[in-house]
Amino acid sequence: MSTFHAVVWMDHAEAHVLMFDNEHVQGERVHSRSKHSHQGKHPDNKAFYTEIVQALEGSHEVLLTGAGTARTEFKTWCDSHAKACAHTIIENIPSDHPTDPQLIALARKYFVKFDKMAGDPSLL
């Protein structure tokens, strides 16, 4: 599904990738295969991050959110390894563990504010 906006809630174990437009929402969960994700050790996240990038294909603006450091680590990884995706990440904000409907509501509210500041997204 090609949509303009996406929101990703993530930690080191999984990512909820929700792509949406005014009428549709498409979600995908990506799970880390690292055995160290829950043990406080630094996992090798290349495969995990690559799957998230693939899930975001077609989105033009991405909001990252989550409770820990995973979202910042993902953004840093994208800056080096997935520059096209990194360019679409417009914000990285902390949040607890929202449900998917709460996550969509948060993202819609954020993007209304962002789009008003950045101009009409259809013209970008």
C-alpha cells in the first residue's frame, strides 16, 4: 500500500509499522530474531532494521515512536545504511506502549500539525 504517512512504534523486540492515509490503515508487525533483545545485550539488528525499512516502502513521511532507545538506534542505522528511509523520518518521539488505534490517533494528530507547518503534503 502506498501511503503518504507512516508511524512506527518500536522497541528492541518488535516494531509496529502502520501506514495510513485519510481512509485506510495497513499494519505490519516486524519481530527481531535476536536472542539478546530481552537480555539487555546489544543485539545485531541489521535484519530487523532491514525488515522495518522494507515495511516502510512507499511512505513519504515517517514518525518514529517507542519507549526505549531502539527508535534512535534505528534512525542512526538508517542514516548510514538506508539513507532513503532516513530521509523520510521526520520525527522521533518517546511514547509508552499504545494500542495500534491509539498509535494511529497520535500519528494523525502529529501529522496534521506537521503538514500545517510544512505545507500541503500533496505538493511535496
